[in-house]
Amino acid sequence: MPSQRPRPPISNSNAPASPRPPAASLLGASRRGALLLLACAAGAEGSLAQTPSAIFSAFAGTPLDLIPGQGGAVFSSFTQATVRLSRTGRYLALAMNASSLPSANDNFTVVATAQGIQYVVQEGIALPGIGFGYVGRPDTPIGINDLGDLAISGQLNNPLVSANDAVLRFDRSAGQWSYVALENTPIPGIAGESFSPLIDWTTLLDDGRVAFIDSSTSGVLPSSQDEILFLATPGAPAYSILAQAGVLVPSGQAGGTNAFLSDIFRATVSADGLRYLLDGALAGVPAGTGRVVVVDGQVVHQQGQSVPGLTGVVTSTFPDAEIFPGGDWAVLSATTTGDTYLLVNGSIRLKEGDPIPGGLPGETVSSLRHVDINRHGELAVHIDTSARSVVVYLPADAQLPGRVVFNTITGPVASSGTRIDLDGDCQLDNAFLTFINDDTAGIDDQGRIYVVGRLANSSLLTEGDALFSVIGYGQAPVDCNGNGRPDDCEIGKNPLLDQDFDGQLDSCQGAVLSVDQLIVSRSEGGQQNFSLAAGAAFAGQIYLLLGSASGTSPGLDLGSVTLPLVVDAYTSFTLSGGAPVLSGAAGLLDGAGSAGASLTLTPALLPPAQVGLTLHHAALVFNGLVFTLASNPVGFVLGA
């Protein structure tokens, strides 16, 4: 698992992932009931120090429960509480219901970011490129990538045929859906074989490939070989097969057996498509030993075997098993005595009877419900304690302490549960967490944890369910401008308030350089516009916009000022003018001491490996003798 990365002094939901090395072609040598979505951060002792703030909601009477484009209709309940996150966690997907609408159209697949709903897909409405809508809600899980595209499996409402089960992919930039798999149609690359109705477990990669399981293909293959884990490139003449029953003989089987894989119950694929995990079964092995977890063709955990690091304990079942975007894998296992434990990359991380990480003295782990791992190896774990339910944040480094980020009410005191802001104004409301749903804890690359739960008011009257998020590693709250709203909450609502990604409001730091957006898509291209407002005292002086792919600290001491950039090959590139990417990077300030510049990326200018790359820029002002001003830095993230 990756080592724990350093954290900013104040949490920031919009900071980029760990920087990737810049592309040599451009940057030179590389260097190193009621529903809502909320944002907040945890305090040092596990209590919530920053405001859990609603992003969208179906909580009656709040302003955030409206369904986009539905003429005032509101969400009423979850139909699929499982939250699925994209590769970095930039996007999430889940399913919701609106009881006021006709039953054929009352389910919605919701795609959102930490700032709110981006779009919804309504049940029963014809999908562009398909011509039919889906029935009910999509199967679990929903595939979502960092472009905001979707991959879903489920049934279509085509009245002309009975074979309507399909895997579909939505290209958000094109606004079009396409078939990946359709019941009773030929499987690309397997002559004489067709897809069955049993197609599900979708994973969507940023490059558009879709992984899914067909549990019973039909045609020429023998029944022992008709369960297949595909990795499909839509439109390709043949789909890749990652694993196939009756063909794959997983290595590492207990007792040295060489049995074929007989069943694939569920499977997930890493973000790069290079690794997979499946929960399946072996054929012809002794009773009580056939269930296996296979990673990249190797058995990593098997029913009936001793638990690593625990003497005399034997594995019975696997309630949860998954490989995550960064390639880490985890298994929630139950022993023959019913006890649960968490296995991460082959090592025990948490088990029944352990103290609760980061808080709640006297309470211990009663059962483990769900786990998610981000690309940095940080975990969100849903735990039932001896007294309540909690979700904890665990750092990648197992030697570092964890933190309780959500906990439910215990006893008759509502305030013992996490308190929530329902209307998105960064002020806590009369709502407290009473219940945490299974299979909902997700963690993005910034350590933000997403959870679905139920709320009650201070009189312990149930208000409904909710989806909320929390920064697991958060610090004490800061309100630098004295407006009564924690800075992290304001930044969560509007990322442009923190353009240098340091977790603090730029307005409290005397910022003079600003941009109009923080992310530009590699695949679609785009432009970031800079505005320098040095002030009239600097009118007519020379300005120069410089950049760095290596961060902002330590800066470059220029005697009279310090440039807040780490000098690297990209700095040299911008110093030379930055053409054709940068425009207006040097010139004279106008009479108000202002100037503008822009950074433009054409589609696919950089290779896919640069997705997640962070560039910082800052401006210098020169009066002909000395540097008179070094601006604040502003950030830019290369999106997918």
C-alpha cells in the first residue's frame, strides 16, 4: 500500500491528487426518506470540527431537494444506497427515487460532484443513441469515471422484444449512449456465443473501456465455461477476457490443488485496467474450501483456510471483496464462528474486538460492514461498535492513528450523533445521525468520505435518510473572514475560493492573481484564463507569468520578493514565453495595474499518463530595477 502522503494544514476537498511527472514533449525532464450530500471535516479527537454541509438533498423543506429539469419534483428516497466513486473520486453515482412521479419514471441515476448534482438519468426516458429507457434502477454497482461518464447494467423498456438486459455506456461529452452488451446478441470475439440476461458488475475506466461479468453466456461454449469477466472496448471486434470459468486455473490454491474456476460472483477492475479481483468458486475441491478471492489469477484468500496473523481462526465467507482504483485490494471476511476481520493486500488491518480507531473509549469493533480505499491507500471503514455505528478514516500507514468521522446517536441523547447542515448554508441544523447504511462508505483521493445514513431531530423523531461527506483527516475549523462559515465549507461550495489548493481562502491571503477554472480536460481541451490585479501603484510595470510542475514550496528567493514556485523544466518553458500553450505571459500592466493571460490545451496535447498533473503559476512584477511584487500561486489540474 502507498505510504501516507503529507497533508495540508487545513483540509481542502479540491486539492489535486499527488502530482504526476510532466510530459517530456511539453515540460522537459520529469520531476517529482430524505436525502442529502454533505461536506465537512473531522476534528483531532474524532468529533466533527467542521461543518457537514448539504450539497444536494431530498430532505423535505430544504432548498436542495429539487430534481434538475423536473419542474419542481423532489427526491423522496434512495433506491440504491451504494455510492460509487470515480477513479479520483471527482464524480460519484447513486440511484434515487421521486414518489410524486409516475412509477415508470420515478427512479433516477444521479451523477454528482462535491459541489452538487451534475446530471440525472431518468427511468423510462429514451436514452440518446439507444432509443429506449431503462426499467427500475440500474444493477449494483454503477460504473463511473473521472469524465463523469456512466456504465450501467439493467433492463430496457423495448416493447418489441423480451430480451432487454444490457450493459450501456454514456459518453457525457458527446451526450450519447451506446451498447456494450445486449442480451441475445453476439459476443465480440467469441464466434457462436451470445450475451445472457445475467450481465452486471460494471466498472468504467477513464479511457472508455468497460469491465463486466456475464454469468451464463449462451451458444457453443460448454456450461462449465459460460461465466466470463470481460474488459470491453466498445466497438472493438473482440472483447478482452480477464477471467473465464472452466478455463482459468488460479494459482496459489490451498493444498496445492489445480482446480478450475467454476463461478464468478462479483468482480472489480483497477483504474488502469491492469488488475482485477473476483469473488468466485473452485470446481471439485473439498466441501467448505471452494469459495475463493482471486487477484490477477492468484488465490489470495480461500474458504476453510487459516486467517493470516490469527491463530486457530478459519475463514468461512466473504461479505465484501473489491479491488480499488489504485490497485489495492481488500476483503471483509467472516470466520466459522461469525467474527469479521478486514484483510488489506493480504494483511489484517482490523478485526472484531479491536478498539475503535481514533476514539470512543471503551467501545470495540463488533462487526465490519464495508470498506473503500482511495489511490493513496487511505481507507474508509464502516464499523458496528458495541454501542453504535461509525465510519472511520484510516491512513495508508497502519502505524498512524485513525479517526472517527461519523457516528450515530447512542442512548436517548440526539447530540451524541453527528450533527448535519441540511440546507447547504454551512450552519448546523437540527438533524443528527441515527443509522448508517451498508455498502455506502466511499473515500476519494482527497480523503473525503461519503456515507449514506438516517437522521433524526433533537426530539429523536426520524427525519429521513441522507448522503453526506467528510474530510477524514481534518483539522480544527478556521473562519478567516469572520462570516460565521468555516473556510473549508465555503471552499467545498466554491473551489475557486482556494486557487492555490492550500485549504485557505485566497481572499484572506491578499491574492492578486486569479483564474476562472481549476481543471481542464486532457481529452476535450480547454482554456484557463488568468487575471492579475496588482493595483494602480504598479501601473506600467513589467509583469511575467511563470509556472511549476513541482509545487510552490520552497519558493525562489529573488531578494526583494520570493516567487512561490519550485523552479523546474516547466518554469524554463514559461520563462521562454510558453508558446503555444501560454498567451499573454509577459507584458506591461495597464493603468489599473492589471493584466490578463491564458493557458490553452488542445485535445490530447498530453498523454493519458499526465491526467492528474498539477501545474502552479505565479506572476512577478518588475520596475526595471528590482522585482516589486510576487503574486500568490494559482493551481491547474489536468483532468481526464
